[in-house]
Amino acid sequence: MNVRDSNARLLTDADVARFPNAAAVELMRAAVLAAESGELSAPARLHAADLTFTAGGTPQVFGFRAYHTRDTPHDDQAVVVWDASGRVRGIVIGGALGPLRTSALGALATQVLADPAAARLGLIGSGTQARAHALAVASVRELEAVTVYSRDPARREALAAELRCAGLPAVSAASAREVCENSNLLTLATNSAAPVIETGWIRPGTHVCTLGPKERNRHEFPADLAGMAALVVTDSPAQLAAYPGGHLFADAPVRSLGACLNDPPVRHAHDITVFLSVGLAGTEVLLADALLGVS
Amino acid sequence: MNVRDSNARLLTDADVARFPNAAAVELMRAAVLAAESGELSAPARLHAADLTFTAGGTPQVFGFRAYHTRDTPHDDQAVVVWDASGRVRGIVIGGALGPLRTSALGALATQVLADPAAARLGLIGSGTQARAHALAVASVRELEAVTVYSRDPARREALAAELRCAGLPAVSAASAREVCENSNLLTLATNSAAPVIETGWIRPGTHVCTLGPKERNRHEFPADLAGMAALVVTDSPAQLAAYPGGHLFADAPVRSLGACLNDPPVRHAHDITVFLSVGLAGTEVLLADALLGVS
């Protein structure tokens, strides 16, 4: 038999957990610039037989992320990476790569868009994305405070305690309003279809990051956030524009994060900036490739 | 960190090579019946960023095969399998799973369609598919002769020698016509865009299997094969019908292999039967699932 060996490797969440957040942020900086220049191709996602695929790649590396939409107890994802010679480098299985990627993009956006002195992070939501976001931002900026709110008191206190264990000055808050009033970096990380804050609660000069729903008929932030923002940025204008049913910022100018990296925007002291996180396709593949290189 | 273990496993061509052909044939029998009953879903293939995906699954197991279309030295494929709980069971990487699957379907079709006494296998083509096909047919039927032709004398003799090592009575032939005249099981396994045989060479009562091109403007067999066949069968009428540009049997009735399993066709002694192998989607996932169960 003409048997051929493979050096492909399989990584899991334990391997992902060892990858430094700061390195993920630098990878996302390179990825966002590659997408802006057209070197990173990231076509629209595909759907078939309970599976969704987001493919992407550069001349050096390509692959895809696949996740399923069946109603099951587990939701393992798979990211498969090929090298330029056409060999599979490896696969990353589990649920941790996505939050590492998304949080690194959020931290990068914070570096580019927020007041450099802003160091009071507020989190609405206490799930995986909220936790990953706090750790990623903390890897690029020393935080003076992290304030956490979610509806379940036990969950918000648990996340605050977990972040304290990670060395962050985290406390839980009794309301979303309290979080807003204590923060100049405000991150919404919920699955809420209805606004979880009011725009009046947002302090001038705050950078707002929204990780959750931003569709026209389903959004975790108030509809008038678009009107009060001096600058709205997304990691992928193409993916944002392709939202089924549209998104809340369809009538406002939305810049790409890559364009902001190439041409940093001028921020005035009281400007409210907004980052619409959509998960630039292809970035999972580049992050998985880096993981396969170090793990 | 909320790290979660995974029991997912990674198999390569070496693992695939250990899987018995006869077991693969029985799996394909079950898969073809599941496709016929609608239990195996196998939607159209998807394309994005140099990658092609064929997804498929049953209530118990689902996943996909992915292969790339870049012009590279290697062409590793990946098959990822999820279980019913939503966990990734594992991945099979390499190039061997596809030929094991395709050859098992071809052997199954031989069992169902060929004269039970037919035992003289002819191969036009000497590549991976030809080799796999001979071994798969030999796993379900004792062969009296295997005759191999391909344009390169060294390659056809090498395959004959390799099959002799595997215990088959294989010889190479000097022409495609000689193969046809010596065979009642005739398999075309080329990438040829032009016919590699003439219909006049095919002996009455022969079962013909075509693994290569069968498009209207690109076909390894003569156009009049459609007219001389008493029965034409494919593993997936839907996939055959979806061929871009159409296929040569568009005007002839083509039965599904699953229907023939449920209602075996009556064969007359001189009937020529044709199996159009298209690679029923979803079968790679079921085969990978079985491999993960035994490896």
C-alpha cells in the first residue's frame, strides 16, 4: 500500500488556553492589515447540512472554521489549516479559539480607537466572550478597574472573582447603569435582542465595543447609539453589510479597522467611539496556524 | 481558565490503509440505503477560498469532507466527524479515504449489477483509484484475472505487480482493446477527457464502471455507451444531475444504486450494465466515523 505519513497535529482548548493574549492581538493586527490590502481573502460563509463554514487564507496559509447548528449538548468547532504546499498542518477542536480571536480583535480596536488614558473597563455580560475580552484588553493596557454586570448576581460575581484571580481589579455591579457610569471602555457581550443599556448612561469619551446582536431588529445596544458616535468602526465592513435583515448602522458611515490602522483617526476628548465586532473571516485560520507553530 | 478536554482523534492514511475493504463495502451498502430512504442527507457541495466542502450526515453522525483546489505539490484532504452530542469525534487527514470510499461503492455496484459469475476484471488506468477499485472488488468476489492497461508501460506493469503482491492474478496488457476483450468487469479509472475505449470492444454481458469524467463534453467512455447499456445506475442521481454542463446520460433513464439494492434489477445474459460513480456525498463522513470507531 502506498501509505503516506502526515505531520498534521490536533490541538484542543487546553492548547488554545496557553496562547498569550498579547500575541493574539499582534496576529490580529497583521490579519486586519492583510484583509485591508486584499492579501487575506475571506469570502462569505457557507451553510450545508447543519454546518457553517468560514474559509479564508493568504498565499502562505489557508483553511476554514466549521461549526454546527444542531441543537446538541456540545458545540465543538473545528479549524483546519493547510500550508502553502497543500498539506494539512493541523486542526484545532473545541470552543476556545473563537473567543481568543474575537477578544484579540476587540483589544486591537481598543488600542486604535479608545482614549489612550482610558483604563476603566465595563462589561455587560458575564459569559465566555466577556471573560476573554477582559483578559485580552488587559494584555495591551493596564486596567484601573473592571466592572461586571449581568442579570444573574451569581454569574457576574463569579466572573469578577475569576478576573481577580487573573490579577485584574474586578468587581461586580448591581446594574448596567452602574457599569456605564464607572467605565470609559464599555463592552457589551450579551446575546440580548433588546438594548441592555441606555445611551444616556454612556460617559462622554467612552469607547464602546459591541460583541453581541447588532441587527436592525435585534440589538443589544440602543438604536440611537449610531447617532451619538463620532466614529463607528468594524473589523469587516463586508460581513457587516451582509447581515441578513441589515444592521443598525446601515445609514451611518462605518470605517474598517484596517483603514484605521493605516490612517489612525483623530479622537477628541469627548468623542464616543464604537467598535462593531463581527469576526473577520480568515482570522481563525491565521490564529490556528500560529497555535500550530508554537504548541 | 475554563479549559475543556476533547477526546477527538486524528487519523492519517496509515490508519485508513488498515481498514478492511469488505467492511467498507458493507458500510457503503448501509449508506446507499440511508441515502435512498432520506436518512442520509447529502446537500450539494460548497466552494469558497480554494476549498470545496461536501457535508452530510444522519441523525447519529454528521460532518464533511474538505479538499483544496490550489495548485500545490500535495493535496491533503480533511474529513471531520461530529457525534450526535455535538462533539468532534475526530478527523481523517490525507488522500486515502476518498479512494477507499469510491472503490467500496464500485465494489457494491459490482455485487448488485454484474453477472454473479463475472470474475475477469479489466482496468483502464493505473492510478490510485484503479488500484483501490481492484482491491475492493477482490474483497467481495474471487477474481480469475485482472488485466491492466494505461498509456505508460512502466506504470501499468507496476500496478499489475503491486496487485500480484496483494494476491491477485494481475497482468498488464498492451492495449485498452486487449483489456476489454479479456474482461467481463470493465472499470475505467482515468482522467481522460476523450474516450479511452470503443464500445465495439466491450463484450456482451460486461459490467462497466466509470470512475472518471462523464460530462457531456468531457468523457472517458464513448458517447454511444449510453445507447448500448441495458441498465445505467449511479450512486447519486442528484449529484449526477447537478454536473455543470450536463452528463452523457441525461437523456437515458438512470437508476439509483439504492433503488437497485431495494429492488434488484433482472439481468439478462448479454446485458451490458453501467455504473456511473459520482461519489455519494456524506459517505466519506460515515466511513471516517467507522474508522474512528476501530482505529
